Amino acid sequence: TRMALPQKGKPQLFVSDFFDFSIYVDAQTEIIEQWYIDRFLTFRDTAFQNPSAYFHRYASLPDESARATAQQIWKEINEVNLLENIEPTRRRASLILEKGKNHLVEKVYLRKL
């Protein structure tokens, strides 16, 4: 089993270490953040409208408050998860698909097998 370089003196082991071939879908952090905010605003007008939805409390937020809430959730939860748990697996992926703002794959990197 391959292991990631040590972080704070301890080797890191990821689920992807147990697969022979892994695919990493990548994009610039700023683009991913914008996708998250756009999706949050779309859900505010759709799925969040359901009274039993976990995020229903955000359904009636005005645009600026909804955008600020989405940015806060991104910074405090999702970006932290991306940087600490997801991004470290990129360098060991067999195939990396790099996406642009429009969600289309712009570059493909295949590690020599």
C-alpha cells in the first residue's frame, strides 16, 4: 500500500491507497467556491423550500444574506475539507480531469502506468 508523505510526523493513509486506479476531478479553488455558491442559491429556490429539508432555514434568505451564508459555509466547512482531505489525494491519482468554469474538462493528465 502506498502512503502519502507524512503530515506533522505521521503518515497519511487515504481510501484511494487501496485502489489500483483512481480518478481525481480537479478545478481551481475559486471556481469550486463559485460552483458551491451558485448551487446553494439554486437550492434556496428549490430543494430548501421543502419544510422538512435540513437547510429549509435558508429558503427565505434575501439574495445578499444567502450569498454571505453560502460563502461562510464554504470557508468554514467545504474549503477546509477540500484542502485537508480531498486535495492531498490529487498527487496520487492515476487520472486527473481538470475542469474549467463551465464544468467542461479542459485538461487530462494520465500518470504513466
